[in-house]
Amino acid sequence: MPESNPAPLRRNLKIMSGAVVFNWTRVPVTVLIDYLDSEGSLAKFLCDFPTVSREQAQATLRLARQAFSRHADEDPAG
């Protein structure tokens, strides 16, 4: 049974060949990125993958935003 407020992502070599998936699902995170990249919407993604909760998807997008901030080069003129 899923715990409340679980980590949004999981990687296990036995699940989807080690792809990063949404916790408690077999849906790779790359599918969400592909949806958004191809002008899809979060609502469409959630409709097509009902095992992923809105909270999981939003938490994943927040993690991505934080990762971008950590890995971006700072503009020296800045």
C-alpha cells in the first residue's frame, strides 16, 4: 500500500530495466517529459496514465526545476 507523501520517483533494475519511474507505477518519468515536449498537457498525461497522481507529477516537475537551477551556469555579467 502506498504511503502518504511518498517520494515521487523510484529506480529499480527489476522494474522497467532500471528506468526512473513514478513511485508505485511502471510509468517512466521520461514519458511525462515527452508529453510536455510534444505540446501535450499535464491533464492529458494524467488522463492517459491514471496510476500517476497529480501530486506525483507536480513534485517531479518541482524536482526538475530544482535540478535545472543547481546545474545552470551562472552568468558572470550577472
